[in-house]
Amino acid sequence: MNISPELWRQIDPLLTDALDMDDVARAAWLQNLDQTHPQLSPLVRKMLAAHDRAERSQELETVPRLASSPPTSSAFTAGQRVGPFSLVRVLGRGGMGEVWLANQADGRIEREVALKLPTVYLHSDVWRERLRRERDILAKLTHPNIAKLFDAGVSDEEGSRGQPYLALECIEGDSLIEFAKKGKLPITERLKLFQQILAAVAHAHHHLVVHRDLKPANILIDQSGQVKLLDFGIAKLIDDGDEENAAADLTQMGGRIMTLRYAAPEQVADGVISTGTDVYALGVILHELVTGLSPYRAVREGRAFKEAALLGEEIAVPSSLASLAMTSDAAIERKLTTAKLLSRQIAGDLDAIILKAMRKNPADRYASVDQFDADIQRHLDHRPVKAREGNWRYLAGRFAARYKLPVAAAAAVLLTTAIGVVMVERERRVAVAEKARAEKHFASVRKLANSFVFDVHSEIENLAGSLKARQVLVSTALKYLDSLAGESRDDPALALEVAGAYRKLAEIKGDVYSSYVGETASAKQSVERARAILESIGARQPDSIPILREQRVLGLLNARLLTDAGDSAALAETEKAVAIAEKIVRLPGAEVADRRNLGATLAAYGWTLDVVKSDASTAVAVHQRAIEILETLIRDNPGDMLSRANLAGAYARASIGIEINGKKDDLPRAIALMEKSIATSEALMRDDATNSSHLQALVKAYSNLASTLHEFGNLDAAGNNIAKAREAVKRLLVGEPGNVGYTVMQIRVLAVSSQIEYTRHRFEQAIDLARDAIAVHAHLSAEAGDGMHARANIAVARSYIGLARVELAKNTALAVSRRLAYLKEAREQFVLARAFRQELVDRKVDAQSALRLVGEISTEIRNCDAMIARLGGA
């Protein structure tokens, strides 16, 4: 079948529309096509029949559905090489070319890929540039809900030389609608699935990429129920610049390739493409996902859907379709008994959310996919959605557009009145006494600054991706509070507020137990400023509970900074915090929260005793008391989330203390405590899903449990837990890649992964993971990377590179030169690891455990020297 490029450009949009219809709608559409396009109709019918045969044979099962391509036979054969890949079978064909299932055949790694091969006659400079753009776009998008790009290039192999290719993750699964239909997912589950799609698109938008062809066929659900977003082939980088900077042909092609049924009005009208374009398509997809119907009447009725309909048709309220088109089958698919019940579930919130996403004017839609997702979450949480709050603005805007002249006149009258009111108010202010004005200004600034530090900051403190915003918020507010404190030197309450702001800023800059930016020197300066203020006001009010509370929190923060700096003074600082917490609970006016704070402080003290002093017997008693206090509080008030979070931390610290002491008989108790910590944090994640601190706690707990299970010899369970830790830390880093706290967690996860792979005798994998940890550490600033928590895990990584290299060097089949190189590398890594452990011994931090490790590593160095000597090396 020979088809000219001109004829293909006429057929392609017709095929795209037809492939998105069900059988009944397509039959009616084809009858209409016989009348409107009699010369094209036979060819379209033939291509659709070929596509249906391919689909029935499951050739298109693992890739997005592609329109039938002009050639009926492939230019390639099974077994043929394209670049480093060996072709297996055709998965699909489309306007751009073919997609093959292929095996990577270069010996580096074994895996199956979906290999995109553009059709030979499309290998113009324009289509090569189009392929390059897709490669570059996918390479910068790393997200669990976006299909991975493995490789891209042009083949040098005989028989395929000059053929461009893209090697993508091969996904086994169903399209979005098919998955929801087969699983009979209720509305709530469909919304949660949709949130995965939003997360993928948000990630692309954060990297300045617009997809521009979002549709159910480009969204697969794999066998684990995870969304995989496909085909960024027509995506356009937001920051590509204006049209003059791109090739005219490429711009024209990129601008018009789309699926009309899911396109935004601006795509049809040649308007500006933005993130709002994807928001519109997501609105259409959500409409179909929840109602089972297209938002467009022509599609619902099986008629041809034209650009004019997209631009002119007013979208009906989704829930109103129940009386017109919703069927009992659609309701049953969503585990409801009638279409009326389905309509009730959609009415209100979901109506408003869908219609906001699908507004004709991009400025009236959700400003970002994150806002779209937030409204879905509010609906799931039974909280008011923003889409309904904003309806009056949208209606007012439509009213103004219809009655421009009356509205303009009314606005002029209102403006004149407002100017008069402003002038009167200005004169009134001038008449106010200077002292009263100054006092009012002082109070207003103080209230605003405190609102930023203690109200707004608290609201966003545990939101993913809020670290930089928190830093700007607290820093700015602190400048005002500092200035006010200078004007009013005898105001203890104001001084306490300033101290609290300095403490919060120190946490953001250097608190290793949360998210932070890695400015430890500045963090210590902020701690000292806060301490000086508290000592000044505390001397005058020694029994003030608010001052004592702030001193306790500051003391614990300073102890954490000292521990990470390798300073044994952390122990004395923690002991002071315990004394303060004990004093508070005995004072009149103490609250339940103060008992909770005592439990948390004791847990921190027990951990410091384990790490700094190696005093296991005292630490065990302190941990037990902390756990008893927190468990009692939760029995009295099961909904106390802060006590539950503190209890998870207390379980974890008690478990770590047992492992540090190195007695294998005690490891089952350590494992049981860490499992309790994980169960508590996982329950908190379910109850308080937006709080990122629970996910942070889980990363640490999963990796610590994996390490303990490894020591106990349960490698399968250790592997399962470290896999959970890897996935959790990846989620954190996707939201905030510059967060030093998350990066240090990632180093820990990689180091423990290396331990486990070594013990499984997967020596090369262990080395790769350890090197990944070292590479991540190398990207930190010198100040951030110098912390003991990060360096301790780098020492672990270096030790396991050494151990794995020694094992590989025992292979007598290798050349002597290679075995010697392995042993020399191992020795170098052992020496670096031992230097760090000796530093801990010298600093009297974790001295007992560090001394034991110094001895073990020294033994490994001697073994290396002996093996090198036997092989004749120097």
C-alpha cells in the first residue's frame, strides 16, 4: 500500500478520532464518513480493520495505541540488530513508524525495551530533530509514573545503518480506562489513580515540559497498579523560546499533532501552548474516568467531532448527564447500583473540579497541576475544594464580558467613591497622634512577623517541597522581630518570640533529623543567638513555662548539631534538656503536651547515651521510660498524632541502641522495636498523608531495620525493607532534590543496600551501590558533607567496596595484574574507612563501636597486604 505524504496528512486525524471511539460510536461515525469523505472512507476502513486484527493478537498490548501506519510490511525483521538492540517482535505501528519489542544485545545489561523506530521515509532533518527532542525530554524526566528512557541514538549496524531509535521502558499493562473498567474501581480509587497521573505531569511541568497529547491511550497501568505515562514525542519545552528560534517545519508539526478529543481550545486555535493545555486534557480524562462519558456531545452520540465543536460547545455539568446518558453499567463498573447514585457522587465537588480544569480560557483553569491535585485531595479528605470557592469570580467574569458598558460605568463610580474614602482615611491618619501611630505600627509588624514564624510556618512545615519557602519566610520575619526587639529592650515576650525565630531558622539550616539546607555554621550561630536571649530572660523568670519549653527544644537541637559535628558535649546538652523537661511537668500550669515532650526528650537522651557514651544499661532504662510515657498518653488519647509520631521515634531509637551495642542475641528485640516504629509511622501516613515528616521517619526506619535484619542474617526481609526505603527516599527527592536532609538519607539507603548485596555475594552490585553513595556525597557542599551522619555511611560504603574487591581478587581465573589492582583499591578504601572510625574514637563519640570497627578494618588491611605479597605486588 503506497500512500503519499499528502494523502497521509488527510487520513491521520481521521484515524486518530476513530481509534478513540467504541465499536458502536465508530460504526455510526464511519457511515457519516462515507458521505463526507467518500474518497478516503475505504482506505480508513481498511486501516482500522488492520489495527483491530493487530489488537486482537495483542501486538499492541504493552505500548500506547498507535494509528495504523502507511506501510503494511515492516522494513525490519525479528533478530535484526538496531544499534545495541536485537529486535524480537512488532508491538505496534503508527504515523511516525514502528515500535518493536527488543532485547539489549551489547553485553552490558540484559533487559527488554520498547524500541521506537521512525519510518525510513520520515528521516528528514525535521523528523530527526523531533526524535532528538523526545530523547532530550525523556532523559530529564525521572519519575516512577513516567516510562523510563534507557537509550537513544542512530544505528551503525549493517542493515539498519542510519536508523534513529529510542529505547523505552517496556510496560506490561492496560490503558487507564481499561484498567478501571476491568477492576470495577469505585470513584475514590479512580481519583487516587488519577493523582498518580497528576504527579507525573507535575514532574514534567516542574522540568518545563508540556506533554500536549495526554489521553487514556498514553496512560498505562502496570501489573502493580502503578501509572506509567507514555509518549512525550510531541511534548514541547516551555522554555524553548519563541517560534522564531525553532525550525519552521518542526514548529508547525509539533503545534498541530494532537488528539482532538483531548485537545485544549488553544491547540486548535493556534494559541499559546502552556501547562494549562495539559490541565485541560487532564480535565477531559477525569471526566471520562468518573462518568464513563466524553464531555462532548458529538462523541457521546457517535458523530464526527470537529474543531468547531471543541471551540464552540459549552461543557455540560458532568453530574447532569445521569438523566441523559449515564447507564446502570457505568454505575456497576464503579460499584454503585444506579446511574442516579453515580450522579450524586459526582455532583458538587467533582463537577466543579472538572469544569474548572476544562474552562476555555487557560487563565481560568487551575494555575498548576499541583493545585489540581490539591483540590482532588481536598475532595477525598472531605474538605472544601477551591474550585467551588472560586465560582463567583468566574461567573462575575462571564457577567462582565456580557455587559461591558454597564460594568465599566459602575466601576468608574466605585473607583471615584473608593478614592474619596482613601483620601478621608488618609486625613484621619494624619490627625492621629505620632505616639499612637508608632505603637500601632509596632504591634502590627510584630503580629505579622509572628504570624509568619509561628502560624504560616507551622502550616507548611511538613509539606513536601516547602524547605526553601520556609527559609525565606522565617528569615524575613526574623529581620522584623530583631528590629522590634532593638526598639523595645524590656519586653520578655517579644524576646522569646525572637529566640523562637532564631531556633526555627537554625533547624532549617542544619537540623540533621529533618529537612535542611546544609548550612551548619550558620545554624550554630542562630542557636547561640537564641541561647543568649533565653539566658537573659530566663534569669529573670526561672519558672516561666514558655521560656523553659523553648530552652528544652533549643537544647535538643544543639545536641543534634553537636552530635553531627562529632562533639561529645552533645551528651551534657541532652542531659540539660531532660532536666528542663522534668522541671516543666512539675510546675503548675503544665499541660499534656509537656508530658509528651518529656517522653520525646528521654528518647533523645537514651539515644545519645548509646551513641556518645556507649552506656547501654542506663540507655535501656531511659528508653523504656520514654516509651511508657508515650504509650500511656496514646491510650488516653488515641488521636494524639504528635504522641504517636514521638512514640515511633522512641521505638526506633531504642532499637538502634540495641544494635549499636553489638550483641547478636539482642537483635530480635531490636527488630521487634523497629517493626513497631514502622507500623506506627505507616498508620500516621494513612491518617496524615500530607505530612512529609512521617515519610522521612519511614525512610530511616526501613533502612535501619534492613541493617539489623542483615546483621541477624535474614537477607530476604532485609532486601524487602531496603527496597521500601529506596522508594520512599526517591519520593522525597522528587519533591525536593536540593534537600540535604533527604540526600543524607539517600546515602544511608545506598550504603545499607551495598551491605546486603555483598552478603548475597553480588559483589559487583555491592560496589556499584557503594560508589553511588560516594558520588551522592561528593555532590554535597563541603559544609553539608562534613557531618558525621553522612560520613559514617560513606565509611560503611568504602568498607564494602573493599570487602567486595577482596572477594573478586580471589578469582584465580583473573590476570594477576587485575587481582592486584582489586586488592590495592580495597586497601585504599579500608584505610579511608578506618581513618573515620579512628576519628570517632579520638572524639569519644560512639567510641566502643568505633574501636571494634577499627580493629576489624585493620585485620582486613593486613589480609590485603598478605594477599598482595603472595601475588608478588609491592
